[in-house]
Amino acid sequence: MTANAAPRARRSRLPEGAALKPSFYDRDTEIVARELLGAVLVCESPDGRASGRIVETEAYLGPHDEACHAVAGVTARTKWLFGEPGRAYVYYIYGAHWCFNAVTREVGHGSAVLVRAIEPIDGIRLMRGRRPRAKRDRDLTNGPGKLCAALAITGAHNGLSLTRSSLTVHRGSPVPDSRVLVSPRIGITRAADWPMRFFVADNPHVSRTPSSMTARPYAP
DNA sequence: ATCCGGATCGCCT
DNA sequence: GGCGATCCGGATG
């Protein structure tokens, strides 16, 4: 055995590139939602690292958007939604699930991007342990509550900097406009027809493909 | 593949 | 007191 035979268990692959800076998020929320497609969401926990490529997002524009939590104003729940761009807004819903958002625009605006689906990259074994009911790999992260469970994102991450914390977003490989589709948002009752959902065409990890009538190509 | 109901609880009215 | 930016399992076509 040689002197430095101790195996390095960690393959340090960094396919995700640099973490996105706050200035990335301090822009129109629809633009941020669209450009987050292809970015990589990473969550480090004591158990290890779990990450995935973002393939589906929704824009929530602020108090003038009736579907956005910002309609309630600044409350205990929405405190971080009205905070600095580039931080996490994590909320609890239906007494069961966490949902992860990236805050956009300037402080006090109350807008964010909901990440609805990712394509697993690292930590699939961890994800399986955290979501034992998932039958296929794609069921691990094809929904906003599912991906939070798979990455172990909880209210403990609320307000964390996505540039420098245990929960980060990195510039991945950009998705060309020709691969992006737009549709109404899912699961809401107000402003239900606004085309604010962005997803990668034909990607099997998207939460669900709406009836083809409701999705259109992305036209900047 | 699609539809439907139940679970479950923190937050706001 | 009522309502979700959801998930899951079971029934149905």
C-alpha cells in the first residue's frame, strides 16, 4: 500500500458552474423564470449532496397577481417573499408539502419563481431514501412538493441566500428558446389563464404536460 | 391515461 | 372557520 492510498470517495464534478448572483434575480420575474430553465439547484445536507437541473418553473408577479401570495401583503408567511432577490422563499402547503421559490426583483416587490420540477443529477440514492414511494426515478422530482422532499428542502431554508448557503442555484447549460414552452400555471384558481409557466419541451421530468391546446412556444 | 376524493395544518379573515 | 402555487391511491375508460 502506498503512502497516499487513502481513497478519495468524492468525485468533485462541478458541472453546474458558478452560482447565480443576486443581480440575476433582480429582473422581470418572467425572464428569471424562463432563464432558470437549465440551471442547477443544489442542496447540501449532513447526509450529502442532492441536485438537479431545473426543467419547469412558474412566475408569480407580485400583489397585482391574484395567484401570488403577495396579495396578502407582508405577513409572517410572506416575509421572505418581500425580501431580497436571490433568496429562498419556502412555504408549507396542504398541511403536508414544502414548495421552493427564488425571490425576484427589488426588496419589497413580492415576486418569485416557483420551481416545479427538476431532473436529478447528484444524490439519486438520497432522493430515493427520502421518497420511498416513488416508483420511477422521474417520480422523485416531478412536482414542487416532490422535489423539496427529494432535496430535503424545508422551512429551515426560508430566506437563505441562493448564492452562498447550503441551498444554491448554478448556471447550468442554457435551454434554447426553441425548446421552451409556455402554459398557464397549475393548481391555481385566480389569474388561472396567465401564461406564466415555463418548461422544457418533451422533458420526461416535467410535472405534467398540459393538453396541447394550452401550451405555446416561447416567444421572447 | 385521466379523473376524483381524502389527508392535513399553518395562516389569514 | 375556511382554504390552499400538492400528493397519492383507487376507480374508470
